[in-house]
Amino acid sequence: NMFFLIKSINIKISLTPHFVDRTEVIRSSISPVFSKVFTVDYYFEEVQRLRFELHDISSNHNGLKEADFLGAMECTLGQVSADLCSFVTAEELSGNDDYVELAFSAKKLDDKDFFSKSDPFLEIFRVNDDGTASLVHRTETIMNNLSPVWKSFKVSLNTLCSGDHERELKCTVWDWDSNGKHDFIGEFQTTFKEMKAAMDGKQIQWECINPKYQVKKKNYRNSGMVILTMCKIIKMHSFLDYIMGGCQIQFTVAIDFTASNGDPRNSCSLHYIHPYQPNEYLKALIAVGEICQDYDSDKMFPAFGFGAQIPPDFKVSHDFAVNFDEDNPECAGIQGVVEAYQNCLPKIQLYGPTNIAPIIQKVADSASEEMHTKEAMEYFILLILTDGVITDMADTREAIVHASHLPMSVIIVGIGNADFSDMQMLDGDDGILRSPKGEPVLRDIVQFVPFHNFKHASPAALAKSVLAEVPNQVVDYYNGKGIKPKCLSDFESSRAFSP
């Protein structure tokens, strides 16, 4: 008689698991299938450890104290969502991020002008739980027309009705006036549930009512008709839709080996390998890498260096393989990157300048090949660890604008205490980044974080800061390209499962 227990382990607080929930008891079975659904908040940017315990309980008792412990499994929530071979089935529960496209017209509206016809526009309001109304959309004004056809518009279902298809919507029609004192024509109430009747190519219509006329005029019918000519739901897929459809995060590391870091043999160097305490480069690499590795199936990570003279001829390189294998720069797991980094330090000569455009372009070349497949199977994250202000800003801006069209994000972590103020312009949070020719980025793909802001914080805090924007960047790329995630069944059938 078996049941599952699920516990969460918050490593920032304690290694003691906290009880989350338990399944039902399946009686007399050695191959139980549990129907209980566990709901767990999901954060891409955090390591969320889970522990699943299997217990056997006698027929006469239901208490946990009397149950026999059979075994347990520990994993991260990221592994559950990314690994479809797991015996735990994962499903996303989220708000509705879909969009709806609507198109309205009207006919025989009241004429409010003396010397011409009304200039109508339509407003749609969402009625909130507290009775207040929030403006959802205002159409353009159609001049001198009692039977206007307004342009179609798109709005998220969250904005339109808070995801509640039966929430009341209030619609008002006005006659525009240049002095801002628009004349009220009429109003009507509806719901999105009612609007959906127009999804099959049908038109639905409402009487536009002026309540004052309804009271004063005996033979009053309406002030015109408003017609919904189109209602189309536009599916907006989520980050987990893509991950669970088989999209892999391809994680690449680029490390700054310029002379400004200091001689690695000196304890003051940012590259100094302390026997007991990892340096800032390693702390940042491990904090971010441990999150990303859950979403990479082969756990092989390309690692590059820039700004160093490398053997055998000791020419300066800005995109050399840290393991010195140019044909295969991949390292086995984050630990493999750490070992390659430590092994290369004695073999290179730190030099300069600090150019990062070449490494951005190298990863962009790989992302460009993936873009041509028109499938959501690989998304590239480049982690750049650097100690100083970059010296090829113009080329870097050009490379980022180019990369913004590709399935790719760039994370820059500033190591040390240099002035990183120029780096902020690469991060689109403070304005639109443009190339030297004036071309704007298609989407914001850069996140810059100075490590010294997290020097005394936990590694999880750094990872959370630098990775929080990644899910939206992934979704923005694929939704913008109209690329749908693979269905779970399609992806499962394309994988080779081991017995």
C-alpha cells in the first residue's frame, strides 16, 4: 500500500526538507500510478530542490509514523521540467497569457453634429471585482460616418478580462469633439464568453443604448448597433511550453584573460586560485552554470577565453578554447569548465585589449544555424565574465544588434571593482541599444550585473539576478518568429529512450 511524499529543500535556509504534500494511497500494488497533482511555484532563475519519498503503509493505518520507508529520489524542479524521461510528470499551471484580436464596426449610430455626421470612436472597459472600470482599448475616430468600421486590435486576455471569460465588459460609443467634450452616443455590456461566438466567422451585435433616451423617449429603440466582425485567439506559448517541448539551453562561457586582472600567481589577482576559497570568476560561473545545466541534455559546455596570448605562438586571441581543443571546446559539466579554466591559467599570458565582439559573433554563428531550422530546439546563452570596460564598444553594439534577431541571450557579469558604467548601455533596461549605424535591437537580449553587488550575498542571489529575464527573452524570440513549441508527444517520439 504505497504513497508518495514530496518535500522541498530550500538550500538558502536549511538542508531540512519542508513537507509539501502527499499522494493518495494505492492499495495492493507494486506498480502504482498516482493521480494526485502537486502544485509548486516555478522559478527558472533559482535552484529548487525536491525530494520524493515512497512509503508503504499497512491497511490498518494511514499515519506516516507507521509507514515503512521504501526509497527516495532528489532532483531539481528544472530537471523535472526539462527531463521527459523522468517518472514524475510535470505540467505548467499558469495565468492566461494568450492574446485576442478583435474587430468592431457599427451601423445607424445617432447623429450628434448639426452640419455633419457623428465622428464615432469606441471604448472598451473591464469591470473589476471592486466595481471600478479599467480602460482596455480606445479605437481610432472615424470622421463623419454613422456606420464606422474600426481597425482590428490585439489585447491580452489578462488585460481584457483578467483571464475570466465571464467578467463584465462595458463598451461605450462617443462622438469625438475637438474641444475634448465628446458627446455620448450609447453603451452596452458584454463578456468575452459572448464575444467568442464570433470566432467561427459569425458576426454578433449589440444594441447601443443611451439610458437617458430610454427613459425620456417612448418609442426609443437604440442609438445604433455595434457589431463584432472578428474574434481570434492568438496563442502565446510560455517558457515551459518550449522547455517541455524539447528546447535545450545551449550554455557557453567566455572568460576575460586580460592583463588588468593581475598576475594569477599573485594573491591580489582576480584569477588567483586560492586553495580554499574560489575567486569571483569561479563563484559567478558556478552560480549561473548550475541553473543552466538543468536545461542542457548533454551537459557539455563550450568555454572560451579572450584577451590572452596563447600557446604555441603566443598570439593574442579573443575567442580561444579554454581547453585548447579548437575542434571541441566543450567541457563536461560546470566542473569540467572549472578544471579547464584552472589548467589553462599557467599556460597563457594575460594581455589585452578587452574585446568581446568576437565571442558574441562566434556564438551568434551557431545560433544563426539553429534559426534556419524554424524549430524551437536550441536557445543559446552566452555568459561573459569580464573585469573591465570593453574596448570594442562599437563592434560589440553591432554584434548585439545582430544577435537580437537570433535565438540567443547575453549575460555579462562584471568581476572586480572597475567602473562598469559604460556597460549599462548594453543592457536595454535604460533605453534602446542601437548599432553605430543607428539600427535598434529587435529585442532586449543583454543582462549586465556587477559581481560586487553580490559579493556578500549567496550564489543563488546572483543567479536570480542574471537569469530572471531569460525566460521572457526565450518566449519573445519564439513567439515573435511565430515558432510554436513541439508537442510533448512529438518530442517524446523523437527521443531514443533507454530500456
